[in-house]
Amino acid sequence: MNFGARRVTLPAITPLSLQKRVIKVFNEDNSSRAVEVERGVSARDICQMFIMKNCCIDDHCWTLFEHLPHLDMERTIEDHEAVMEVLSSWGMDTESRLCFRKNYAKYEFFRTPLDFFPDHMVSVSNETNGLMDPSQLIQTFLNSSMCPEIHGYLHAKEQARKTWKRLYFVLRRSGLYFSNKGTSKEPRHLQVLAEFRDSDVYSLLSARKLQGAPTDFGFCLKASESGSSRNMKMLCADDQQSRTCWITALRLLKYGLQLYQNFLQPHQKQKASPMRSISESSLVAMDFSGQRSRVIQNPSEALCVAVEEGLSWRRKSWHRFSSYGSPSTSQGSMMSMALHQTQPWFHGQLSRDEAQRLIIQQGQVDGLFLLRDSQSNPNTFVLSLCHLQRIRHFQILPVDNDGEMFYSLDDGQTRFADLVQLVDFHRLNRGVLPSQLRHHCARLAL
């Protein structure tokens, strides 16, 4: 009897070498760490691993970046993206890097959308009276039935040429368009520049230097699955706020609800956790000196109480220190002066340009700050602070009062026993600054 051969199709098996891969992750000081990852590992998984290994606080701002050194540009790798898929778009001889650092602006537009979308750049097709509350603004991007539109002038680099041309652009769900007739939005005048569904948006770090752009606020659209720099759409905004608006809108239109779920996920886990989170708005100055405690609402009184408590605490510390046979005044002063060096917001010998670069890298949200030594004036310090996407630098001067050293931001009108007290006070009170201190620029050794 003749039996016919039966064909059996076996399921495709991915080689073990392709299921796992050793990757290298860099941080701001150019140090790196090699880790082995599996094929389905997401960017959030990598961030969580480094957070746990370094026992640092997870404030949902740690981010994985894709950095392309040969083009000097980078992008935020979204939390849900598979890291192996990102690496698969790199060429064999690439110098591309994965970088791990803070990005406070990653989801800040969900909290304060009006800071990211200026009124003159945004319109919605079914908008009735020209007014929109912040929650509706974000909803237009998340709701596929609505048609948000970003519009304004951009400089575009012409293909195969080094010249840039200023054109009026319109961003819609269907793609990015430019008008060939002034600011006209009529269909016959709009030409498509790029469909962003299969592209990633990058910030150009040296647009003026490397690409000859008219400003430093460049960005580009690059095909997600292509390691080549060909067919990249290079664009340049007039200022930082405009660039942030365009990049944020492109992220929202591409990922939609997935981006919102990424934003909600850690907060949902936090609600399920028995640990209690404390918001900055719940922190208030209190007076416990009387029989009943009370909230101090007057900032001037709060400052006086803070200074007095700080001096009292330091006197006790100096007394304990001097009980071991050390001179209390000189040793105590040295201890007080050295307190700030142990703080994560103090960056020592950091130049003005390096401070600005670090703040830009970590998100340029209101209240992002760091303290550093002054390079132009010895024995003084500088507070570098971001407000309205601009970076300002405030000099902190030492003030001698009857032999005791204080620090001041306003030529001695308000004085603090040390830099730690100055920072703690301005976390709760704006004082002479344009905004409260909210987030410090952090560096993490991998």
C-alpha cells in the first residue's frame, strides 16, 4: 500500500541570538553601561531597570533618548516603544546611541497645555467662539473625529541644497503641508511635505552650525525604518516655544491615545500603591511655636521663621561638633558652607553654556533649576532657572552680618544661612524669582 507523504509546516523560530541583545546606554557625562535586553523590552522597562539599580526616586521623568551623533540630533523614545525595533533602524557602522536622563517636559503638556500651544498657532475646525479650555485643547488631539491644526511660519531646507526657505506650514492629521501662496490654506495652494505616521521627529542640536539653519531651533522628520539620512525633512522654527509646539503636536498626532496611556500608567500604579504621594501644592509653611499650630500665609513671616529655624538648627549642630574639641565657629562655618556640595541640585564648576545645555536637555519646564559656582566672581554662586522656556541666571552673593555669613539673591534684603535653606525656601515661595523652584537638574551615574 502506498502512503502519501504528509507535509508539516513548523512555526518559525527566532534564533536565540536575535531574541536577546547586549546594548550600551549612555548618560550626560558620557559614561555608559552595557545591559542585556530581550526583544519585547520597552523604553519604560529600561528606565525602570536603571531606576531600581540606582535606588533613585521614580518621578516618571526618566527617559530613554535616541541620539544620532553624525547628524547631532535626538528624540525621545516613547515609553511604549520596543528598544530592539529602534536599534534595528541603525546601520551596521552607526555611532548612534541610547541615552538615559531626565525629561521633565515629556508629558508636561497634559498638565499645562497652554504653555505648549500658543493661541496664535492652534485652531480647531469645529471650534465655535475661538475660546477653548485646556482640557478641550488636548482632547482635540486624542479624539480622531476632531481636526486640530497647527499653523505658522517655518524655515525649510531645500532638497539637495544648502539653502533654507521661509514658508507657511499647516499640520493636520493627514500630514504636514506648506502653502505656495502666502498664508493661504486653500487645498489648491497646500502641498504635502511629509506624512508623519511612519516618521519620527528629532530635535536638531546644532542646526545653525551643521545644517546652516537661520536659527538654533531646528527639528526634522526622518523615516522610522531607515538608517539613511536621505529624504529627511529639515525644518527650523524662529524660537524655542514654536519648536516645542510643532514637536509636541507631531508626537500627539502620531501616537494619540497611546501617549496619554503612557502618561497615566505610572499614576494608576501609584494609586494602587499604599504609599502616599505628596504634591508640591500641599506643602505649606507652619508655625508650631504656640499651643496650637497654624499655617503661615505671609511669605515675609515664613522667611523669618525659616531663617530663625535654620540658624537654631545650625547652632545646635555647631555645639555638638565643638564638643569633640574642634573650634565651634570656624568648623561650624565650614560645615555650613559645605552642606550644598552634597545636594543633587548643586553642579559645582559648571559653565553658563553647560548649565543651559543641561536644562535644555532635561525639558525646559517652568521651575527647572540648578546651582553652580560662579566662574566670573569667585566665592559666589549662580542659580540657573527656566521660566517660560527661557533660561535665566541669578547671582547669589555672600553677605557678612556681624561676623556671620549669609547668602542672598537680592543684595542682602533677604538672607539665608546657607544655600540649602535658600533652595528650600524658594521651593515653597517664589520670592524675587519669576517662579518657584520645582525640579532640579539631576545626573545619575549608570
